[in-house]
Amino acid sequence: MTDIHFKPIGIIRSPFDKPEGMPIQAPGAAGVRGTLELDPAYAEGLVDIAGFSHLILLYHFHRAARASLTVVPFLDKLPHGIFATRAPARPNPIGLSVVRLLSVAGCLLTIEGVDVLDGTPLIDIKPYVPAFDAHAADKIGWFATKVGATAQTRADDRFSKPQ
Amino acid sequence: MTDIHFKPIGIIRSPFDKPEGMPIQAPGAAGVRGTLELDPAYAEGLVDIAGFSHLILLYHFHRAARASLTVVPFLDKLPHGIFATRAPARPNPIGLSVVRLLSVAGCLLTIEGVDVLDGTPLIDIKPYVPAFDAHAADKIGWFATKVGATAQTRADDRFSKPQ
């Protein structure tokens, strides 16, 4: 299988300049505002995006440490396989967040619910469509007894490489 | 901004050997089974994944045509900015699907609800957690009058490069 090359389409701006103390996932990022600065070369791709309340962001975990196949995630004290977690130190360090879109001004999108490090390279923006993306998952594995603590849990530097 | 290099972690197998006639999105793929063939080098990363009913797959649209910033998507007759659509011909051709996990046997995962081309390179597997990933989006833009037709709509080759 051949390698895959992506080129950032923009930058995510947020109040978080280091991993330590960051919220994890949407429940921890309620009300947190940020912006997407899209490269003007892609401006035409934003046509009609203002009609959506929520966007899916895919981005590069550019500060992630070298991949580990087993990790102790922020929400637990026990190790789990990396693909059973959302930890950044993944074989392909790609992050996914769903954010609320507040406004669009040219190539600048104001967003809310941002659990992303400032300066993160943006790989893709997709419209969030509940009929495609919202699923009534009945089994959430080890998260079942831990997910309630998400909003109160903060990140540390365990998955980050030194700056 | 520097380029991002990913390496496929496995292959997605499905009944669909060409884009023409494929279902689009989860509503069109109900009951469709497939498999994930994970590269055995990453086997340890699957520990505890069997506890989840749904997985998020990120994959390379390896057959996607050169990116277009404006596209006429399968569900509409009018053009939209690529970031307001889920079309494959994106600046970074990365796809996202949420599938049901049926079983895990070593590095082979049997999945259901597959709207992915056979042979697609897999980039990442994440556990689907409704508290993180399910959002009550109140505005879905141009999809509002079109999304009901998703299950009946099939793909064609408009976003594919010749084989």
C-alpha cells in the first residue's frame, strides 16, 4: 500500500497553546470559541457552508508523540488498544472534532466547542448531517463507566512530543 | 505548513468493486457487510475494541478524481462548495464512515453499514462514542430537502478517476 500525502488546507485557532489543561472532546469544550483560517486558495470550497450548524473537522495531531499501540487514556487508569481510544498518539495522528459553526467571513470561520490545540493544521471540513453521522451506539466499551467524567477531565502532556 | 504523510493501517473490503451503483452514506448501506483487514503490525492496537458497537473509519478516497472546489453532489442537481458536501473529490481525499462492528477475529473485523469501495486504504479506526460524536444539528444546509432520498440514491463515476 502506498503512502498518503495530505496538505493542510488551513489552521485551527483556539485558546489552547499547550496540551496540558486542555479540555478533551466536545463535552469539555462547551462554549469554547475558536476560528478556522482557511487558505484563500480553497475559498470557493466554502460556498453554502454557512447553512450548516455543525461541521466535522479532521486535523493533524501535529504535537502528538510517537504512536503507541497501547495507551492509558485521560479518562482511565488502565491501558487500552489505541484504536479503542481517542488518544492523539495514533499510528496516523489524525483528529476528529464536531464543532458548532457560528459565522463565516470570507476564509475565517468562527466556531464553538473547540477541543483542539491552537495552530493545528486543518485537513478537511465536512458538513455534519445527523442522518449520516449520529448513531445510537449501544456499546461504548470501557467508556461506559468513564464518559460521564469527560467534561471535568483535562489533558496533560502524556501524548505530546516536547516542543 | 508542512505536508502530512500517512501510511495505510489496513484495507477495507466491501461488495463494491466500482463507484457506479454504490450506496452513498450510512442510510444507503443498511445491512451491507464488509471487513477491515488490519495490518498485523497494528494488532495490539485492537485490544478492547470488541466492546464497541460502532466504529468511526477514516480512509483514503484512493479512486477519487482530482479535487474540485465546486461539485454537484449525488443528492442534488445544483453545485455546492466541496466543504459543504461529502463528495470524494476533496482537496485532501479523506472519507469518514460510521459502521457497526459485528465481530473481531485477530486482525479481521466484520462490519456492517459499509458505504466504502472494496480495497480502500484504511487510515484510522476510532471508537464511536455518542457523547462525543452525536450532535443535534439544527441546520443541515442544502441537505434539508435532499437527505430523505439518501437511501435510494446511488453513486456514479462523476468523482472517480479512470482505473
